[in-house]
Amino acid sequence: MRLILRKDVENLGRYGDQVKVALGYARNYLIPNALAVEATPSNIKQLEAEKEAFLKKAAVRRESAEKMRSALEAVNLVFSRKSADDEKLFGSVTSHDIHDALKEKGFDLDKKTITLPDHIKTLGRFTASVKLHPDVVATVKVAVNKAE
């Protein structure tokens, strides 16, 4: 089934893309969740009319994401955790902990945008990625020190 995407769908396409997907995927997920519409001539015309306004809004969102990226990359998060003599933590530092620390510093982000390769389970310096926009990813510096 041919569809026009109304929103960005990961691993499928971006707004305005025409994609061909399985009938069940279209009927059961994409169309009911307003992520796509059927690619009829009238829907294609309507998309072309909306696309310019959407691109302007997308440029503004990207610009604000770029500003937030520069602010986030200036942030250094420091966590103090109890650890064993071999520098392994009793517990771990997770993306949830990073989200809470960023929230305390005034950044209101969705938890799902923060990614770590794995939970931090040792002392040291690490980086976490924050996806602010499909094209803008910020890196936050995280340090884990031994609690006294």
C-alpha cells in the first residue's frame, strides 16, 4: 500500500515521503495513529500545499535544537556514588539519573531522548547522547566520582 507520511517515522521515512508498506502495517498502525495517509491524488496535492509551511516550522525547530545543543554541551554532570575498591559502583548511573540531573539544571527534556551505550557501572568520565531533533544530537559529559 502506498502512503504519504504525516510525521517522521523511524526506520521508514520523514514527513512528506511517499512509502510503500504492508497493508496490515498501514491499516493497523500508521493510519490509526495519524502517522500517514493513503497516497491519493488529492492527498498529494494537499501535502504539496502544506509542505512549505512545514519546512519553515522545521527550520525554526532545528535552530532552537542547535541552541539547546550548545547549552547542553557546556554542561558537566557529576555524580557521587558508593563504590568498591576496584572502582565498580554499588548500583549504576542510568539515563533516568541523567534526566533528573538535567532537569535540576533547567533543561526540560523527554527521558526517551537520552541514550547511554549501557548503564554506567564504574567510576570515571563518560558521555551521554541527547537527541534533540532528527538531525541534532548533543553530547553531555558525565563524571562519576567515589562518594566519601
